[in-house]
Amino acid sequence: MRFLKATATAVAALCIAAQAYAADTTIRLAHLNPEDPFASHSGAMAAVFKSLVESNSNGRIEVQLFANGQLGKDNEVIEQVRSGLVETVISSSGGMAQHYPLVGVFDIPFAFPNIGVASEVIDMDSEFGAKFSADLEEKTGLKVLGLLDSGGFFAFTSSKGPISSVEDMDGQRIRTMTLPTHEAIISSLGGQPTALPWAEVYTALQTGVADGQMNPVPIIAFAKFDEVQQYLSITNHLITPYIWTMNAEFLESLSEEDQYLISWAADVATDAGRSMSRVIEASEKGLPALQGKLDVNVVTPEEQAKFAEAAQPAVRALIEESYGAEGTEMLDSMLSSIEAAKYTPSHRFGRRTCRPSQPQDP
């Protein structure tokens, strides 16, 4: 295991060295998804960030992009950022969980009623988002640059049959992220959780190691899971965060002007990523891309309630047991923020101000 980790680190270092060239400052930005900005939200975020930082620094700062998990598994790249080998990463909650377990509070099934509320709460500038980000920074030493949803609500795919009810989950081997909360969801519904890193999911579905998996529709589409699955069940049972972090020491080593530029560019890029997810969902790259390739069914509200009744207590119990009073307080804070967001006008009626305070954007 030590040898494999050392090899992975060495390969990452070689990849980085191969792309290095002269610049006053270089920012290496890694993420799991396709580099095409029109294929994934993190691809859009990376492209916008690179463009804004390089153009507004007049080339003093270069941004190198490492898409498609080039530098390793999600949790490994976060470790590279913490150690300073890589400057910044846009990561899934599954990768972050191994460094900050409290990300599991997002995994209460059916907690978010719609994408509007999710966008309000899963945001650095929301009351809960600010609290969550500050706690993550304190415990990991990383600096949070952006917080957004992972591409929309989760759906199930399967090779065994449609998932229209809790009974349909019985015995199905469902791939999950390496999150105990996700495993608890599947177990509580009668399935067999199969925790695997992202890079292994397609092959696991192809070979039958897993019967199915759960992810937002845009991710299912760009990952081409339709090639190795037959059924798509729209459950909308979960929505998780993507978390953009940077090595804090690197950021603090920059001038105040460059720190502002990075913060501003990341803020704009995060908005672009959030918007791209909605565009993909509404376009031929979203659900329409999968219809005709997969047998699609939509789980009824009545059945959704049964899913929630089975899974919510199991996940809450796990959070309370694993993370104690701290986890319970963070969970209740999120649920209160969701409840408040249901009745609060969107920030488009009172647009948030840019961080940090400056006379004008670069």
C-alpha cells in the first residue's frame, strides 16, 4: 500500500513537472471531470477561473488544468493540496469526507425540496455555507474558494431492473462514494453498498462488481454509464456538495491584490459552474441524452416518502453516533437553513457582494 501511494505521488509529480513552464506564479488546478467547459460544472469552473486569473494578471499568474482525475483519486489530490504539491482542487464530498468527515451532514435523503433551495444553502455566502466552510478550514488547514452542488439531484441507475420502490432495492449492489452516510442510505433501503473511488466506477458496472450506482443526471450522462447500465430511476433523493479548496499557505504568500483576484475569479467561476449544471440538465446533454438509451422511470411522491421514511433515521443515527454533538449541531444547522431558504427570496433580488471588499472588480 505504501509503495502504491508513493508511486501515485511520483506520477503526479511527473505530470506536474511535464506541464511546468516559466511564470511568476503557477496555480495547478485539479478536478475529476471532463475538461470541456460544456460537459461538466467543474470543467466550466476551471476554464472560467483560468481565463479570469491569467487575463487579469496580464500573464503574471498561470493556471494549469488537470482534469479527469489525472493526478490521482479525489482524496489523494486533496492530500497533495494540503501538502503543497498542488495548489487547488475541486473535489467531491466523497473525496473530502476522508479529510473532513462532517461533509456527511449533507446526506440526509430528501432534505432539499428543490434545486433553488439547494443553491441557496450550498453556497459559501449562505449562513450555513459560511459556517460549514469556516469549520472545514479550521479542521483541514485548507482555504475554501467555492461551494456548490455536485450537478443536481441524484438518480439511480441499474443493470438489474428499475428502482420504483424500496422493494426494488432489495439485494442490488449499488456503488457509493467512500462515505459511511451513503452506505447507510443503501443498506437502509435493502441494497448492498459497494464503496468505490470514481475512477473505478465504469469498470465495476461493466464487469458486474456493482449492479448500479447513484449520481446526478449530468454526471451519469458524461460518464457514459448508459453504455453499461439499462435502467435510470429519477428519485431526486440526494444532493451533495462539490468543494473547491486551495492550499492556505500558498494563498497567503501572494500579494493582497492577487489574493483578491483569486477570490473574485473563484467566486465568478463557481457561479458559472452552478449555472452550467442547470444548462446541462435543461439541454440535450442532460436527461434527453439518456432517454432512448436507458429505460427511464420517475419515482412517485408517495414512493419517495417511503424511501425517506426508511433512510432518513438511519443516516441521522449514523451522524449522531459517529460525529457526536458536533455532527448533530452541524446537521440541525443545515436543516434549519434549508427550512429558512424555503421562504426567503433568492439572492438574485439582492445580489451578494463580492469577497473581499474592494473598490471594484479587476
